[in-house]
Amino acid sequence: MKELIKKLIPVRFRRAVLDFLNRFWIKICMALPVKNRVCFYTIRADGRLLDNALALYDALDCKKVIFASKLPHSKLRKAKAYYLLLTSKVIVTDDYCRYMRVIKLRQGQKLVQIWHGCGAFKKFALDADTDLSKETERKVHSQYSAVTVTSEMSRKVFADAFGVDENICLAVGLPKTDTIINSGEKIREDFYKKHPDLKGKTIYLYCPTFREKDGHRVKFDPQIDFAALSEKLGEDEVFIISRHPMMDYSLTAGDYANIKDMTEESTLSLISAASVLITDYSSVSHDAALFGTPMVFYCPDYKEYERGFYLSFPDDLPGEMIDTPENLLETVRQAKEKPPLDRIERFRREQLGACDGKSTERIAGLIYGYLK
């Protein structure tokens, strides 16, 4: 039936009808009363909140609802999103909320951005070439009531990236940093209870971020010979992969007993157990800095990487950067034996200065102030 409709009805007409129905539904939602509740909106996972948003959700004692769905959204999911966004007193998001480009929040509604990444690291939003136009970027971010950041240094960076007033960028920290500071040991213990086979192992955790070309996401080739790596790993060593949420494909071509893809596991749990974190342009480096975990930055495409950085890359990194896979394992082993503690501490101080274990309390207080 769908194929028949596509053949019989022109694309332009179908789009016009959908646009009309969209706008009609938005008007209906705007006529409904605003409920005194908090809507958690995320596109980072399906059906669940990830570390940062989850920590805040658990801390709030009020009416709450979750909209968690990766893009693209079906027509029914879009309708639900419009309803929840337009009938909730407070909206909390940890990523882009693209519906903001076509709806205007109602009087008294508040939109709080608790961006998933810590600190001022790689460029994003208006500062980066994405698949959105600059005008659309501004519309997406223009209605924030507050943006929570992890240091005073980050306030101007986020204000410029989102095109908002620096005064609404609040150096109060992020909820997930409290989890690390206050419960790091418990996170580690819980991880080993869940995965007892990894206890006593030296874990090298690989967390690469997504890649783009001309502003569009492309498949990433890590250029690692995983078969050779598996052969070189010692009996007590395990190489664990945790892909970025936007990577819906495997990085390895085969199955190896000592190389595991554990993307579905909490990133914080994995970092808590890691002897060394291997990453590239990902803000997981900030989580690792709070744990005090040594890091190696493996960037085989450093010369082609499009995003750009807010810090001096690689000089300001809390670990060594390499751009070829040949010495990866050797470099990782060296980081484990001789971690650059001074570089990690400096990075933590500059990027995470507002994180003291009480960030969730401060953000929850802000949200309570927005509620009736």
C-alpha cells in the first residue's frame, strides 16, 4: 500500500500534507495545559537515558517523563515528542533537540541543556561544519534557559557554540561527574560483579568517536589489525571496545577471545575498570581524568579531521597522541606503567574546575526553581 501511495501521489503533495498535519498537531498540543513535570529528551539511546541525564533524573523528586529515541523518528514518535515538549514545564536535554527549530516554547516553559560532553574540547554546533545550516543551528539552540558547563573556561565556548548569552551558561558541573567523584569505587565494584571474568585483567578500553566528511557522518576505519593485536595481547590483557552511540556498525572483522565489544555497557563503568583509556577526539577523556585513568590518544586521521579544537591539540592533552597503529599496544603499556599524572591533573583543573561532587544538587535546585 505504501508503495502504491508513493506512485500515485507526488512527493511534493505528500510533503505538503505531512507539513499541514504537523502544524495542526502542534497547535493542538499548544492548546493543552502545561503540566508541572520535567521531560527528559535524548537522541543518544533508545528507551533509556545515558549516564549524565540518568544521574539527574534519579536525583529529581518530581513528576518526570522520558523521551529517548535515536534519530530518525517515525511519524508517531514525532507526534509524541511534540506533545511532551509542548506540555512539560521543564525540558532537559543532553544533545540536540531539533524540534526546537519548528516550535516556540510557551510562556513559563524552560529548556535546560546538560550537554553530554564535558569541557571545551572539540568544536561543535555553530563552531563546526555540521549537516545543519547555521540558521538552523541557531534555531535549535536559541531557546535555552540554562546551559550547564564544567568550568568557567567553558562558559564562553558554549555560549559561542550555541549562539546564546554567556550569562545563561552556568559553571555548575555536570551530573555524571558527581557519580565519578562520589561513587567511583562502587561503579568499579558493580562492574566486576557483573563481569567477574574480567576481574584481575588489565583492561585497555578503546572509545573512538564518530567521523564526518564535509559535515556528514561517515563510517570510521580505525586501521587496527585486530587479529595481530589479539596475538600480541598477554594472557592478563583484554582490549575492550566501546563505540560512540552514533556508530551502528562493528569495528572488528572477526571474533577474538581477548577483544570484546561492550558498547552496551555504561561508559563510566568501563572507564572505572580500565587500566588505560584509548580515545581520539571524544570527551570521554574528561571522565577518565576524573577517574585518574591514564590515556592514549590514537588519531590515525588527525591530519584529515574536520572539527578543530578549543584547546591546543595535541599539546594540551592529558596523554600521548599517536597517529599510526604500529606502536599502539606498546604506547598503551607505557601509559599504564608511567601515567602522566601532572598532565592529567592540569587537564582536570582547567576543564573540570566546577566539578566538586555537588553538581547534580545544584542543577536539581535550578529545575525545582523552574517548577511551580
